[in-house]
Amino acid sequence: MPSESSMRIRCTSPKPDSRHAQRVAVGDSTAMPFHRALFIPFVLTSLAASVSALAADFYTLPDVVVTASRLPQPMRDVIGDVTVLTQEDLSPYRAQSLADVLADQPGVQVTSNGGPGKTTSFFIRGANTEQTVVLIDGIRYGSATTGQTAIQHLPVAQIDRIEILRGAAASLYGADAIGGVVQVFTKQGGKVPHYGAEIGWGTQGTREASANLSGSVGSTRYSIGIAHNQTDGVSALINPNNSRYYGDLDGYENTSLSFSASHKIDERNEFGGSVLVTQFKNHFDSSFFDMTTFTEGAQSYDYRNTGTNGSANLWSRNRITEHWTSTVQAGVSVDEDKSYSPTSLTNYTDHIDRFKTQQTQLSWQNAIRVGPGIATLGAETLQQNVSSTTAFTVDSRRINSAMGGYLMKLEDWTLQTNLRYDHNSQFGGRTTGLFGVARELGDYWQAGGNFATGYHAPSINDLYFPFDGLERGNPNLKPETSTGGEGFLRFHGDILNAGATAYRNKVKNLITWSPDNTGIYTPMNVGSALLEGITLKSDLQFMIWRFGGSYDWLKATDASNGKWLPHRARNSGLVYAGLKQGKLEVRGEIKMVGSRFDDTANTVKLDAYKVANIMVSMALGKNLTASARFNNLNGAQYQEAKDYGVLGRNVLFTLSWQQ
């Protein structure tokens, strides 16, 4: 990834999946014991499934999913691998971010550079961060310069619901959805007035506070929330031999605001909108490199970055006829980052590098009942603009899109097909598609699969980063493309949900930053990657008890040389057990991540690790609840990226009042 100034080389908490380090291995000599440990809950839940299927009163859950088809549909009818996280699922993640939530989900691996607020990369089914689309209430969010999404700055306190769709979804959402889609839904108002507040404090100087208000006035619903959290953190770098190391604490601070409102004109027409905005301040370890004298130093300077992130949108939903619903949405998202560094080795006056991405999106989607199913027809335009202290030769682009699909439920069969055409002003047109089918096997089982294509558009850095003496972009890059599919078997019930998904995805025209024949780093299309694996997951709720977990086996390799992609573990998973009895709720979990490599040559290996956490919550009255979360109780010493620190044992106590 290009540096952000021609006179300095500053690794501002560098991204572990940057273009200079795009490949790493995931070999694990302890795979069998790890596999057996994680397999236990699936044996138990499979036995439970066999027994529970005999119960006459065993019925399926009515969960609704939107992201998998751009239409609301019951969870059990979804063709694809989807996780839905509700308020109950998110409640243990107080004072944490979207990154912390994703790190615990099946099929997702997360790498952070030095604790809360630091540069974070996430890999869905082994795909790069840039190969996953993140949406906030349907609006694209992320950086057009790096191609990445700062999920570490989205606080859980402002999130009502998260849907994670694994697998290629470019036919639904366009470029970059090779690995999948993560959609964040902000909080919405209900008919009953609700208001509350929360405060929390913990180790590492952690403090958090939030307040929310929601309700309705006539046909108008509203919700507003404000939140603040900060922590002293840990030293971002922990290896004194690293040239950028400085042994102070690198803290993080985040303040956020959310607002949503909707008004129902009548039974056929409704309009509304939402806003989510966050402001952050983050400290990290780095150094200044003087390219004139080739001298490195100034590690004691307070390296930091600040910024504003978020999105806003307006929408109108209108039922034109009994069989035709039209939805129009307009929105904008912002990803702004200001990085501070010293002016020189001896002059600690702030030098500021600024990068801001603004994405403006307009979409029109129509859902029309045709025969036994629903046809979708739509059009979308996305304008990406970049403003920065770096002068790009091209700093904007537009993507115009047309899409169509058909979702059909016919007796025991579900059929989904989608087709989308995107025209990018920088490299022309691209057509992607999806075809999927599933069948119900009795009352509780479902089997199916899909085949899909996708692509990832080169970032503006990839294409147009100006030559700085060391690096430059390549305007002749082609998009990365993917072809793959999956097959699944799932069990849906009132007390048990379990499933297994096997997938395979081949990505061609990989974009990798490497030196050319003159020694200048530049991005090039080289080789291909093979991403294949199996995801197992189960959740059992029986009376007061909660059990479950997930296991992932992943093979993510560079097909040209057989090397493993960086920071992808072959084995990973999580098991949990808990209870909910009266005013008391307890949950314990063990998260396990196998060994993986930190470099493309597969010479630097990061050890496997296990982390144990416990959450306890107690109602102190009708409206007051006290909670505690104990993280890393076993004091695991590990690294998610070489030389970068992680939180050791830590605890957060919270007091929540809700009316």
C-alpha cells in the first residue's frame, strides 16, 4: 500500500493485509486436537436434533433476513450462509466495535494492529478486506483510496442489528462483494416509548457512556442515541527491537451519534431516513524516515490519527399496486482520516496528511409479484470522490448499475437468481450473476447450494497513487474476478439451529504491490487465489440453558505458488455455554485461532491461541441491570500481527437503566 507522503515513510499502524503483504500461510501442526475439541458441541447438537425432531410442538423460528436477496424473507428460506445478530446477541459487546463482533462470528477472521481503534483487517471465507462490502442501512461505507473499511470505528452502542452474508454477492451489491456483505442496521423507533442510559468502567482506563430515546408520535417513529467510549489501551507495538517501537500506552477515543425517523402516510406509502456519525482519536507507534539522510527516528512523537466516519440516507417506500412495491433511497457516506507526524526528525511540529472519501448513492428498487415468486428490478448510481493532501491524477469515479432477480418459493423448493451489470467510469463494464436452489427435507431440514461470480475493483490508490520516489499506481490494472459456489445442510428449529456449509471460490487477476524492474513498488495483476473451506455452526436453547459454537476449516492459498495468504488460520472456532434464569444471565466462551503466517513468503509464523471470556448480567430491579465482562481470563499471550500488542486480562463493568 502506498505511503501517504513523498518525504516520509510512516507506518501508521500498517494494515496486515496491505498490498505488500497479501499472502500468508495457515499450516497448523496441531490441527487434529484442535478439530476434535471443536467437534464436541456439533456431535451433541446433532444428537439433540435427532431427538427434538420427534417433538410435535417443535416449530421453526420466524427470523427475517434482508441482505441475502434484497428482499425480506424467513431465515429458513435463505439460499446462502447468513448470520443475523440481534440486540440480544450484541448486548455482551458493550463499549466495543463492529470489529469485535465480527471476530467472534463463523467464517470470519479479524486482525487488529495493537488494540482498540487500531487499523483492522477482516477476512470472510479468506477473502481480503477489500473484497467485502460493508453497508450502513443500505449505503456503502469505506475508503475509496485504500479500498478498506474502518470497521473499528463503528460502535456497537449505535447498532440495532447486523446481517452477515458469506459468499460472492456482486450480483446483488456490485463490486467488491467477493467474500460477502456485512450490513449494519441502525436503531429504529417503535410504537412503545423507550429511553435509557448506560455507564461503564474497566481496566486499561476504559470508560463508556451512552443514552438513547425512541418511540412514536402518531404515524411517526423516531430514535436517537449518543455514545462515548475511551481507553488508555496498550502499547501498539510490543517488540522493543522494532524500529518504530515506543513503550507508551496508545489510547483510543470515540464519540458517536445516531438518529432515525420514519413516517407512514397511509398503509401504502412511507418515508424516512437515518444518520450514523462517529468521531475518533487514535494513538499508535511509528517513526519518521528522512529520505534525504536515510535516517529514522522521532519515535517519541505522539503519532495519532483523527477522523469522522458514518453515513446518512433518505428513503421512500411506496406500494404502487397490490403486487408492486417501489423503494427509492438516496444516501451519502464519509470516511475521513487525518494522520499526524513530525515535520522532521528534530521538529515535532504537526504535519497532517488528510484523506477523505465521500460516496454518494442513489438507488431505485422494485419488487413485483410475478407468478409464484417476486421479481426485483432496479437501478443504482454510486459516485466516489476523494479529497486529500496527496494529489491524485484522478480522484473520482462513477459506477452506474442495473440489476434484476427472481425469488420463488414453490412448495418445498426455493429458487433464487440474480443478474447485475455495473459500468465503472475507470475500466468499463462488468456482469455478475448468482443462481441458487434449496429444498426443505421434512419440517426442519433444508439442503441447497448456489453458484456465483464476483469482482473487486482496484482502489484509487491502486490505480492513481502519484509517484513519490518509491511507489506509484498502475492505471492499467484489471479488476479481480471470482467464480465459486457452496453447498449446505441446515436444521432450523425453535430451540436448535445448526448447519454445515462447504464452499470453494477462485479469485483471478490478484492485485499485488511489488517492485518492478526498476525497484519501484507498483500494483500488478498476478496469479490467482483459491479459497475453500467448511463452516459448522450450532446454537441450542433449552429451558434456561444455552450451548453452541462454530468451527471453520479454511484453505486460502496463492494458486501460483501454493503459499498461504497472510493472517488466515486453517482452523478457528468458538464454543460457548450459558444460562438465563430469572434476573441472572451468564455466558462463558472459549475462542480458538490456529497458527497462521505473517508474511507472503510464509517464513514468519504466528502461534495458535485460545482466549476464555465470561459475561455476567444481573437485574437489580425493574429497570436497572448490572453487567460485567471478563476477557482473556486465561491471560493468553498472542499476536494477531507480528510485533503488535493485544489486550491482556481485562474487565468492563456496566450499569444500565432502561425504561
